[in-house]
Amino acid sequence: MSDATPAPWDDKHFRRVMGHYPTGVVLVTALDQQGEPIGMVVGSFTSVSLEPPLVAYMPMKNSGTYARMQHADRLVFNVISADDTDLCRRFASRAVTDKWAGVAWHPSRNGLPILDGAVAWIEGRVDRVIDAGDHDLVFVAVEDLDAPHDTMPLLFFQGGYGRFSPRSLVMRPGQDLFAPLRLAERARPYMEALGEETGFEVGLMGQIDHELVLLASAAAPDTDTLPQLLGNRLPFVPPSGQLFVAWRDQAGVDDWLARAPTPLDDALRQSLTDSLARVRDRGYSVLLESAHHPAIDRDAAALSQDRLTPAGHRRLLGAIAALADRYEPATIPADERIRVISAPVRDGAGRVVAALQLRSLPLGITDAALATLVDKLKSTAQRLGEKAIAPE
């Protein structure tokens, strides 16, 4: 390296400033000369090139673990999960002598350690090493890789560990939660009475900003099945949430359509418009069961717990978009199961402020039985709007 001009600051100031840049955390693993696993935590791992596939990391030259690792011609980079902070501290600690005790791992095709809980792993052959001051810059040619766990990675920021929470996936501070929670509290006796009368699970869904949120739920009577978890969230994007959109003006409808997860062609736009018309004509909304719902439920639960990754969020949006033909069918086939029927709860100005729902209706329900349930649902939703939202 060429001689560098001495820096006009001390090491502490340099570390403090650089600490404002968050990094990922990986465990670099290899086998020592006796064939035993070794591992070193680094935050300096990076992707370098796509063609050819190259990654790199920058170990400190005076690291004892790096000294044991320098002979290795192959390495594995394990991206550590946000839930594995203790594992990270274990490998970073000089006080722990047997770092691999109790650590679950399996060998790669070349026998190198891959953590069972790694978010992702990349295996490669050391390509070249470049001197970089008190560190080395080690380039590694990628030979194999995978991302087995769709979960949040661990981050290092200003001397501490944390997790990634994309702002777009987290309910923002300052959102008006008081009114929906107050409505949920007042709605409970109505919901419990409806559940007792119909024998089905009852839910109350609200729209908060660009999300649909379960505000309250009441389990079906005489069943061990747990109700939906309060606070469960779903993106408010087409085709979901039609009950909240059906009576809006054209600008409100256009705003909802503009949030579609995938581009809308003329046919799909017209189909969604027709669905909204059926909601208005019926006075309630219908959603049929779909093979996509188990995955949607799983990702919605992760979203509600701020564990959903950006890739998972894209997957969730795609699954919701695939439900377009399950919402508001013109007729309900006898061999289809109804997942949810929803009736609007309106405030004094006639605006839809919540959706009162009956969930998991039985397969083969007759038209007459469905009509009876719809009448009870709509009647309860109307009373809820008149009584629970009326000003004190």
C-alpha cells in the first residue's frame, strides 16, 4: 500500500462516525488444520461481483481466529438471524473457550459448518487476499449458496445488535388507534351475542391507513378453536377490503385501485369495479376459501409481529392479488366454502368505519341458511353503528 497522510482524528472518533453505518452480521466458518470447526463473527462481509460471482470480507490481521483460518482454501459465510444474538455474542467473546458447544450445524458439500438457523449461507473458495491496512481484504469465489429461512437478519449499529424493520411494513407512530380501539371495546357484547346466535366466529375488522386490522374477535361457541389473533394485519390493497371502498366516490376507488400489488389491465380493473358494484347491491361482502389462504395467514401473522421480510411482504401481496376471483362471486357454488362474510358498520355520516364478520362458514351451506346469516350479520352491524358509534 502507498503511504497515507496521518489522520487528523483519533481512533475513537473514527469508530464513532463509522458506527452510524449499520452492517449485517455473518459467522465465517471453516475447518482448522485438525478438521475441527472454527468460526469468526464479522460485520465486513459484502457482495462484490455477479459475473463472476464474488463476495468478500475484511478480517483484522491480529485476530487469533483469522490466524487459524488463513490456511483454509474454502469458507462459509452464515448470515445470522436476528433471533440469534446470543450465538453472535458467543462467537465474538474471548471468554468462551468451546464456542461450538450446543451450536446446531450441518456440513456443507465440502464439510464446512453451516448453521442450522442461518438466514442464508454462501460457500466459496478463497480467490485472493489484498493488504488493507490493519485488515486483509479477502475475495471469495462463490461455489454454492442458499437462503433457507425467510426471517430477519441480525444487524450491528452503534455498538449494539438489532433487527431490520422496514418502515413500510411497520404500523407508523401517530396513527389514530383510539377510535378503532374504542369501537372494538363497545362492539364486544354485540359480537358475543351474534356468535351465540349463529354458532360462528365473529370478527371486527378496521381500516387503519393502508392496512386492514383485526380489532376484536369472538370465538365460535362450544368449540376449542381459537379465534383470530387481535391486531392481525393485512395490506389494504385490491382485491382486499372491498367493503371499505364500495361506497366511496370515484377518487377513493381510484386510490384503492392504484395500490394494486400487480399492474391492472382493463379486464381486471373492470372485474374489480364489478365486484364493488355487487357489494353495494348486496349490502355485504363475500370471500371464498382459497388454497392461498394458509400462506396468507402465515405471512399476515409475521407482518403483525414485525417479523415479515421484504421478500415475504412481496409474497404476501402476490397471494392477495391471486384472490381476485375469490372475492364477491356473482354466484356461490355449492362445492365452495365461504371463508368470510362481512357487513358494513357505519358512523353517523354513513361512512364505513369497520367490517363485522362471520368466519369459516360450512361447506354446502344452503342459500336460505346463508340469507338468514346475512340478515343477522347486517342487523347486528347496523345496531353496532347506531349504538356503539353514537356520540355520548
